[in-house]
Amino acid sequence: MNEPGKRTMTASAQKRRKIRDTISGAAIREFARNGLSGTSTQAIAQSAGITKAQLHYYISSKEELYRQVLGDIVKEWREIFFIAPFQHDPALAISTYIDRKIRHALKYPDISRLFANEIGRGAPEMREHWGVLKNSTEMANGVIRDWIAKGMIQPVDPLLFQMNMWAVTQSYAEYEAQARVLMDLDDDTPMNADRIIAEATQLFLLRCGLSGERVFR
């Protein structure tokens, strides 16, 4: 029996949710590989395993779907990688951010590539999302400034420090082909996440004057 006040999702609603998730995943793959202009609704439908008619039951256009997917990515990243919950401990905050970010990039490389493609074309669809990202970045800047003021880390440029962490943790997804060649890895061999995380964490912890050892909760 359902608990009072709680609603359960009907079988039809669950099916619609599953189809929407499948469409979103297919859209991310196609947009990441071919960009907005190079992706057709037929390609998205085929990747999702549905007909074009079925796809258009759920979306009005590929542009609408692109904006929706981009917004979902921005929201997800803000929730996953925000450092404020760990602001009492710089080493923990930095270690957690890098660990989560690299593991996410390696597991979902197409998400990083889609975002990078959007930025590369001038970010015309990011206008409504910049405010959210800038607000999150400025809040993190405040946390870092507080660490510096309290002598918890050596002085760094808060904004550039964040941008550099972003660049390093994204690169293994955005430049995966290059990384695989340099690491002598074939397409079916997973990258060594622990190795990458350990090196990146040491790099940024040492920059802050902290021990290079990763910190875990």
C-alpha cells in the first residue's frame, strides 16, 4: 500500500519518462558528435530506437531538444560539482571536486563534448544559463577567498584556479582521442581514472600549499 501523501508513477508515466530519457541520451550522443547543425531529428530517432514520428510526439524541434539537453547539463553540473558543502575543508573540497568531475567526464564524455561544442560555436544557446553558472562560480570564489583570508591555503586567483581545474578535468573527455593515443590505449580499454585523479589532485592541492594526498569523506 502506498504511504499517505505519496504519489506513485503510473505504468504509462514510467514508460513516457523512460522514452524521454532515451531521447535525451540519443540527443546528447548525436549533438556531441555532429553539433546542432549537423544533427537531424531522423538521426536522433534512429539512435533512440524509435521512429521520427514518435520522436516528434515528444519534441517540437531539434532546437528545442538541444536547449533542453543543454539546460539539463548545466543543472546537473551545478548540483554535482558545487564546492560549498565542503567549504570547511579546502583539501576535501578540492579532492571531491576533482574526483567527481573526472569520473563524470570519463563516464559521460559526450556530455562534456556537447558543452564544449556549444562554447566553441560562440555559445548562442547559453545566454539563459550563464547567470546560473556565474552565480555558482562567484559563490565558489567567495569560499576560496575565505580560505585565503583565514590562512587555510596559500593565495591563488580564485577564478583562474577554478577555470584551470575545469580545463584539466574536462580534457580527458574533450580530447579523449589524443589522450588514448598518448597513453597507448585502444578504444575498448578504460582510462585509469584513479591515476588521472591522483595526478590532478596533487597538482591543485600543492598549488594551494596543501599536502598532495587526496582527502576523502
